[in-house]
Amino acid sequence: MTGENAGAKHPREEEEEDASGGGGPLSVAEADAMVEKMARRLAELEAESKALAGAWRERHAEVLDAVRHSDEKLSDRSAAIARERYGEADAGMYSPEPSAITSLVVLSTRADDELAFVEKVERFTCAGGACKKMLLGALYDVKARLASGDGDRESLRHLGGCLNAINKTMRTGRELDRVVGKRITAAMKRLTRYRTASRVREVHPERLVAIPASSDGYGKILDFYRLSCASAYSFGRQLEGPQHFVDIRRNVAILTVERVNASDASAVYNNWAISGESSVGANLPPCPSARFFDSISCVDGLGEVYDRALDAEYKLITEFMVTKFAKGEGYRAVLWSKKPLCDSCAGVLLRQLPERYPSIALTVLIDDEEKAEEGARN
């Protein structure tokens, strides 16, 4: 480890150093000081947990309300949302996630304030562990001296009391956010029951059309493929059973292209893709006669380096060029991507495309950046 992180310590190491003071045998007075310090830290945590308790209780109540919905009610609600979003005629092709399940997914993990509080409790328990270690050492030392006839039973009783006080303080601290743990457990149990009871639904990919290049279009794709066979239509980590989109590892992108000044306002190209080989959605045309763009190798979010010619964005723009592009025509295009562009896709879309094919006016929208901007405004 080098630079600013050189010599960095785990919180437990820092707390042990803080508790140990100058080293040497632990006196009764030092033991009392440890107990008092832990009591002050507990009081600070109690005050903070009291300030957060209202939000924690509201989230817990939301989970308790959501878990009461039966599977039948959840299915009915999904069908109702499909009718609202896609109309009576097409509703059967989609399986939107019921709002109760969406809430449970969010509330099955800790919120930012809860994570920050857990970190403080961890530091608190590390400090308590360091105190216990020193108190136990002092107790063994007094017992050894008693065995040799040179001990003090009053000190032994006092140190034992201090140890009990530290243990009680630590138990109290760990229980301060108990309602959060209860909420997460309840949410996870209901999600597990719901997913276990779900059955695979049949889908016909050719029927998924008119996909807006936006977050709404992304939602439409998920609604269409939700509960489909994950082994046949993989979006990433889930490889079998009904598709629940618990963790979509691969990027998803959507491309819409229109002719400029065309009398027909409909798109000449509209498709979507997932990054990866032979995936659902658009894929690279087999053996294209010309290579329109040059992809490069670059690192992904997991630190792996490979040629990005199978990225969703690259597959979409290449498929458009092979199947729909015509020289002499002007085009207006919008590409929406769930994740930020990698260096390869940025080079293709933002540099190579305008240089080689200036007749295509492309707008790139990034979902993560849109959400960040929206959060900043709010």
C-alpha cells in the first residue's frame, strides 16, 4: 500500500490503539474511564438513533403493508398496470412489477442513513471489543497475582463489574437499529416467497416494438421480459427460472433513427440490445461486408479488459449501418444507454460517427447521468 493509504488501519486497530492508552497494566481508574467513555459514545448513538427512528419506523410500516398483499393480489395489480401502460389489446404481453414488490426490493437493503449508522455502530463495537480485551487481560493478571498471594479481590470484583458494563453497553448499541434489521428480514422473506411462487411466462420477442430511446423504453423492455425464462433470455447474473431482474449486470441500450425531413414520421430503425455475445435483442450482423467503426479493448466495471465490439451501443449502431443506412439520406438518431459509455463506445459514437458519417445527427442519453442531474435538482 502506497501514497495516502500507506499505513491505513482497520477501525478495530484504531479503536484498540485508542483504548490501550500508553500500554502497561490496566488500573481500576483506567477501567472506570473506559466504561465512562463507552457510555458517552452509547449516549451519542442513542441520540442519533432517536433522530432517525421516525424514518426507520415509516420504512418498516411500508414493508408491513407490502407483505400483506397475496400473490393473487400482486398478479392482479401487475395486470392492471400493464393495461394502464400499454392498453387493453397489448397488456397480455407485459408483466410490470407490482408497486408492493418494487417497494420491498428497495426496502430489503439499508438506506444511506442506515448504512452510515451501521458504520458508527461497528466502530463503537470495535472500541468495546478493544476494551474487553484489555479488561480480560487485567482480570487474568489479578487472578494470577491472587493465586500467588499478592492479589486484590476488590480489584477483581471491580474489573469484573467493568467488563459486565462494557458487555451491556455493546448489546444496547447493537440493538439501536433493530427495527431496520426486522424490516430487512421481513422484506426478504416476502420477496423470496413471491419469487418462489412465480412461474415462467412465454414471450415472443418479435412482438416487442416501438421502444422509446429513454428510461420509459427501458422499463418497457423489462416489463416485456419479466418472468420470462432467464436461461433463454438472460440479462446477466440470473441464469434460470422466471426472470426477476434482481441484478442486471450487462448494459442495455436503445437506438431510434428517423430520416430528416421525411414525410413519414415513423422511425426507420428502432431496436435495443444487451452487451454480450448472442444475447437477447440486437446482435452484430453475421460477417458484415464492411467494418463501419473501430472498437478497442478497455476495462469494464469488474476490471476485465476486452474488445468492446459486443457492447450494446456498438451492436446497435452497426446493425443500423448494415441494415438501414443509405448514402445521401440525412438521419436524426437518439441512443439511450443505461450505463455510461466506455472509452470504446464513446470513441465510436462521439468521434468516429460524426467524422465518417456526418449525415447522422446523434444524441446520446445516459440514464445514470440523468438520474444524477435529477437528484441534484431535487
